[in-house]
Amino acid sequence: MGGKLMGRLWVGGVLSLISFIGFSSQVWVVVPSYGWDWRDAELWRILGPFNALLGLVFLNYGLTVRTDPGTVPKGWEPDWRLVEAGQVEVKKRTGGPRFCRTCRVYKPPRAHHCRQCGRCILRMDHHCPWVNNCVGHHNYAHFLRFLFFVDVACSYHLWMISTRAFQSLAFSGNPSTTQVVLLILNYTACLPVLIAVGIFSLFQFWSLLTNTTTIESWEKDRAASLKRRGKIQEYKYPYHLTYLQNIQSVLGKNPLLWCWPQPTPGDGLAFPVAHGAGASARASR
């Protein structure tokens, strides 16, 4: 009960922050510099793109929160012919298919058990408290689009309030105390968000280019460390195809639709591997 309440508080806090940054900047910073004339065409040339970005932030955040990341279907089992042929990801110790002792189900490639959600998640990237959900196969693309539009919207927001603040000071006399306070609060709220989300976005966009989840990036670092110490032979990450194919595996084939919400390709139960990486894909913890 406490976990559910805390998760809802996280989501409520994020929505409140987005709403504050999005609406207070318009009502108390930009619009006053145009004399509160909502019919001004130049005003809407500025606010139009910002509100479009704001809508896409809300849309993709909602999709990330509400979309089930994907779990192992009831009764799913690996193809035993492929298991016998050594073409299925297996556990190192037993040589058998990966199995979750908690859920009592076989785990498809790239699936992991989430303790917070209490189930195995398909192509699990990480559990994100900010969305009160796991980021997995079916909502990973929504999550990436959310990060992208937050970066763009925050950059536009900072340009918008900075430009309007200078114009207001230059041509409209002394701003009111309320306007000054809200301008400072907008900078205080937006700058840390842009820095934090921007840094995290760079990591996630690089992961997209290399077709790597957060969990797999940890495993790759661990494998590299073991190789340096001579514990294992050369390790080749199996899911890195070409950069374009990596992006298409998450955002879809058509680049024109990458920024538009759409289902993630595939079922999250099987993934193509790079040529010559089959052996690398067969062993897992």
C-alpha cells in the first residue's frame, strides 16, 4: 500500500512540475510582455510551438506511465529444439534455459525480474520511480520520446522566458513582484530538469544506438572487467546490429514516425542477433 501511494506521489509530483513550468511561464512571463493581448499573432507564434511540445511531453509521459512494459505470457516456454541446438540464451551454471524462481516462469532473452513490480519484465531496461513503472519492451519507445521532448521543451522554455524577460525589462518598465518571483522560480525549476534529464538522455540515446538496455550496459562493463583480468575470453555483445537497425528495432522502420507514439516492433520474446554473435547470446546469469 505504501509503495503504491509513494508511486502515485512521484507521478503527481512530475505532473505538477511539468504543469508549473509549462503554464506559469506563459501566464506570468510571456503574456504580460504583450500587454495581456491574447489575440496578438506574434504571441501565438511563440506560444504555439511551446504548447505543442508541452502536449507531446504530457502525451509520452502518460503513455510511459500507463503502458504495460510487458511480462512473460502464461505458460511460455523456450523452443526446446533451439535449446538442444545451443541457440537459446542459457544459464552459465546449469546450461538450461533461464528460469525465474520467484515467478516460476522461463525468462525470454533480455527479460529480468523486477522486485518493485513483482514480476518478470520483457526487455527490462530499469524500474523508474518517476513514472511509477518499469521501462521495458512495450513502453521503452514512449520513454525515449518523453526524454527527447522534455529536452526540447525545456530548451525552448529557457529561450522563451529569457527573451521575454529582457524585452519586458527594456520596454515595459518595472515588472511586478509576482512576475519577478515566478521568473526566478521558472529558472530554478527548469535548469536542473534540463541538466539532469539531458545527461540521462545522452546515456539512453547512446543505449538506443547500441541496442543496449541499462541492465545490459552493467553486464557489458562486468564482462569487460572480467576480460581484462583474464577471467573470460573475448566477449561480443549479441544484440548490436547496425545503428539504423538498432533504432528501428525500438522506434519502427519509418524515420518520419519516430517522434510519434506507435507500438514497439516485435513481441519482446525473441530478438535478432548480430552475425557471428550466436555463441555470445547463449549464456547469461
